[in-house]
Amino acid sequence: MKNDELATRRAEAIAGDRCFTKGRLRDEFRMKPAPGAEPVKWYKSAYGGKYAVYRIADCVPMREKRPPTEKQQQAGLRLSVLSRLNSTSGRMARRAHDWLSLAPLFLDTETTGLGNTAEALEIGLTDAAGRMIFETRLKPTVAIEAQAAAVHGIDEPALSGAPSWPDVALQLRHAIGARPVIIFKGAPQKTESMVTPVFATPILTTSWLA
């Protein structure tokens, strides 16, 4: 509301000797009861409480809102950032940032199924930029479940010439080197038990994302 418009509205209300609640005085006229001003009348609210009305002639203008200083703006921005960082998503973002600063590798697998006896039949290792570091298919020692095959499209004939896990374990270890490895926490138990002993570096799981 512009100052001229506000002054006109105040003058008209004072000339009409009108009365308002504190809320309307604040919101419509930017005014408040003067020190010592008494209510003209009390009313009962629909919720069982009471509220007062005051003559606008007994009220004084509120201080004009000043634009925030540069320091106040910076403080507000800092509080906003801290609030976001302390949220669940903020904590996850910090952890992800910390992990990425370690130049990790990402390991993903396709498996013969979802049960605890399922084995890996394809392994992929990439860096944070998505570059493929290591990739191979594996010939499992257990059958591929129909539901799993329907998802990844890998069947037993496609793995007829694939190496077994012992044949590639050392190659995978060399590909990893000293870099930490991030694994999605969702691989079957047997697959984890196959792959994990290969790593000589920290293994970071994403169970905290669940």
C-alpha cells in the first residue's frame, strides 16, 4: 500500500470515528492502540474467547517497515541454508558430497534372482562421470529365475561362454585399485558375499537412502 493511499484511508476512518480490532488496525491501517488507550467495547468470539475494538482516533501509526540491511539479508540467507542442510535431504546431500569428494567407483550387478541364494551374472563398475571402468557377464552356478530374466533380459544361453566369478575376481580388484566403492544396498546376500571380499578399499552402501 502506498503512503498517500494509507494516509487517506487513515484520515477517512478517523473522520468517521470508526473502531477496529488490533488485527484490522495493523493490517489495514498500519496502526496500533496508543499507550494507555482503552477498548471501546469487548466482543465474544465464536470460539468462546473475547476480543476488543479500539477507536482509531486513539491509535498511533506503527513504525514503517525498513528494508533489511545487507547484513540482515546475509543472516537470513545463512539461516535458510542451515535449515536446508539440517533437513533429512540436506544431510543426505552432505553425505553424497563427502563420498563424491573421494573419487569413488560405483558397482552395480544383475543377478539370477532376489533371494539370498541368488548370484551375480553381470557386473558393471563406473566412475562418477558414468565412464565404464569394468564390465563383464558371469556364468552363475544357480538357475536364473524367470522373473529376474524378464527384468534384465539375460538368459542362460547368453551366458554360455561367460567366465565364472573366480576367473574375474582378480581383474575386478585391479580395476578398483585403491578407490572406495559405492554399492546399492539391495543386492542379494549371496551376491554381496561373493563380491565384497574382493575389495581392499572402503565399501560405501546406500542403505541410508531407503
